[in-house]
Amino acid sequence: MAVGSGRVPVQRVLGRNAGLMTGPGTNSYLIGSQQLALVDPGPVDPGHIDAVLRVLASRSLNWIFVTHTHGDHSPGTVLLQQKTGAEVIGLSPSAGSTHQDHSFTPSRIYHDGEVIDCGEFRVRLVHSPGHVSNHFCFLLEEENILFTGDHILEGTTPVILPPDGNMRHYLESLTKLKTLPLSALAPGHGRMMDDPNGVIDTLIRHRLRREQKTVTGLLELSSVSGPASLEALALRVYDDVPQHLLPWAQRTLLAHLIKLEEDGRVFRTGDKWSGVHAYG
Ligand SMILES: [Zn+2]
């Protein structure tokens, strides 16, 4: 499926891994017309890799960009790199991190702000920690399309996964994106979005509202029944979320609590949490 309408072609190849956490499936994007780049090969799925190679046809794949090393984004890199010899661009998972694809090996060390010259087009690397620490967004400079991986999703908000994920970094990364010239967001899951600043502002507001709801909920709970467990607090703060998503909501709630603890607005006793009354 073609996306965008500019002079550098961008095509989306939808992965076959639809599910609770992946929506319609992982988006792989092919960029360019002769020497191509791919964003996110997806999971190890020979059927999906074949679909990418069919779209590629006789053209060469020279660059593989990987937003982050979760199992639905990066593990297909090894197979695709073997078939094409492409340069692999991304960040390794931090040592010892769990739920990460440790098979992922970038071609060298890459840095925030670096621009990869792909001849027909250029791609700027934008370090965007928060969902996980090794997350990159990629800016296609000719089109001002930002490939957002799991930093920004269409139709839902990403889970922030402590300890590698970090709510403060997530909010800082969102604010940083507002300094970029953006015409569209190409997410790792869901459809393209053509109001980047509106989407980013909505996400920031959503997170700050959830943060305030966390503080208020915790003060109310702890004033009635003492320090609250994560589970009890999640039921209160995420009362708008379906039951089956609560285990994931708890992870993001923990990310909120860790940030609020650093800000001196909540405190932890063992595995229970209390609010700090603000006076003045
Ligand atoms: Zn992810």
C-alpha cells in the first residue's frame, strides 16, 4: 500500500501479526524507488519477509532502519540482512534487558541527530526514549514524514515499560518531536496520521491527565484505607480501560508513579504507594 504523496515513494507492507498489542499488525515501510530502505522488518515471519521481497522485486534493499528491539519490530532483521546485505541502523538493547530482541546487531554505533544519506533521500535519526530506552524515530527529510515505531501509535497510546521504559523520557521525547518540521506520522501500528502536532499535543495532554488522575486517586485511596497497591490504584486510575488491558495499564501506571516519586508527589512504602498533600 502506497502512503504519502510526495516525490520519494513510501510503501507500507502490513505484517501478519495482528493481535492485542500489535493492532492490525506491524507496519514495515519501504522507502525509495531504486535503492530502497526499510523501516522495521517485524517479527521472524518468512511469509512477511517474502512479502517485503516481492514488493522490492529486482530493486536493492540497502538500508534497514529499526525503531526498537521489541519482538514485533526487529527480529526479522537477521533474515532480511542475510538476503540483502543491507546496512542495519538502530540501537542495541541495553544489556540484561528482558523482553528485548538480543539477536539485533546494528552495523555500527548510531547517534541522535545523525543523517543517513541514501542518495535519493536522507533519513535523520531521532533518539526518542520512553517506550523503551533504545527507541529511534526516523525522519524522511524530503517528505517530513516521521516513522514513529511504538513512540506514537494510531488509535491507541503506547505502553511505557519500566525499568527500561521511562515516563519522564517519554514526555521529553514527545516535546522534542515538536521542534521537527513534520507533515505526517507513520506509526509502527495503524494508519498514517496527517496532523503531527495535533497528535503529539493530544498525547502529552493524555499523559498529564493520567498523571493528575494518579495523584488524585492515590490521595483519595490512601486517606481511606492507607497506602495502595498498584492493582488497587490501577482499578481507580484506569477505570476507563477494559479489564483485559489492566495488566498493561499497570505497567504504564508504574511508570507514572516512578516519575511522580522523583517529583516528590508520591512515595513508596514496600510495594504500596501514598500521595503527598500539596499545601500552600
Ligand atoms: Zn515496542
